[in-house]
Amino acid sequence: MNRIVILCDGAFPTQPYPLHLLDTADGVVCCDGALEKLLAHQPSARPLAVVGDMDSLPQALQEAYAGVLAPESEQEHNDLTKAMRWVLQHHPEVEEITILGATGLREDHTVGNLGLLMEYTRLFQLGTRKVCMVSDYGTSFVVTDSCDLHLGEGRRISLFTADNSLNIHSTGLEWPLDGVVFDAWWKATLNRTTAPVISLHFSHPAPVLVMVD
């Protein structure tokens, strides 16, 4: 499969772009109770798997979709991470993983899930796979080294990293990142692209969360 959507049990998307990603995916993996939201949107949907501890999935749906349930009782990782692990184990050929419904409803889940995008670069062998988190308000993804990003001019953009020793030289941003010390979350937020392509040069490899709208 080329592109798989992982649907989490957060705010279900309502805007055309994330709904298009859901409707055109080669397959969908639901995190536990997200199956109810998928069926409300696509009553005839048949996900590849429903992953999690099943604590938020009604018994009737557990019985009706028993053939695709992938129960995971361990509590060291959340359902999103369990779903990522399932996709990579069962569909190693996948080229793109799009995560929907991972934000909204609970702010702690939102912050945690966005942080997990950076953690996945360490937890999993992602290689050249594209992994992004999309909501009604924007797209988030991680870069781990110097790169050019073809985002278009006039896009709002924020960057976050847990590595306060990282230095980034940038071009194509209204406020260059040169000299920014990443010792607080707000340090590289609320920026804007001033060119079709922005260039980021890292002092050393490190996971950086990029959020654009």
C-alpha cells in the first residue's frame, strides 16, 4: 500500500483537505474508539485494523469487527504509537503514513501526540517514509537534518525541537532562525515563509517538528 491513514479518537476532521486524505487512502487503521467516527463518516468502511486496548470501543462494534481487531494491552505506549507499530509491521511497503484525529478535544493528548512525531524518528526505522499529522488547522511533520522545504510563499510556520544545542541557519523565512536558542517552545513559532522554498541548515542531526498551515 502506498498511503495508510491512522485515525485517532480526537477531533474528527471537517475540512476538505484532511477528509480527502481519509477518503482516498489505500487503507485506514483506527485507534480504538475512532472506529465509531470512521463509520459515522463512511458507514460501509472496513479498516485494515482497529488497534488499542479496546477500552473506548463498544462491545457491539468489537463483535462486528472482531476480524480486524488488534488488541494491545501494554500501557507503555499510547494507541497512536501502537497503531504506528502495527502499520510498519504489517505493511512495511507503505510509503506515506497520514495521521488524522490526533489533536483537539484534549490539549494534553494534542501536545503529547505532536511530541510523538519527533519520538517516532527514534522509535521506528522510518527510512524515506513520509509521516505527517494533519488537522483542520494545518500539517505537522518532522525533519531530522538540513533540508529544503517546498512549502510555498506566505505560509505560516512554526518549528519546535527538544535539542537546545541545535543551531539552524535558515533562508526563506521572515524571521531567520540564525542565533535562535531552542530553550523554550515559543522561540521559533509564528513565522512566515517569504519564498517558495525555505532552506534549513542544521549544525547536527536532530528531530525538529515543523507545523504549517
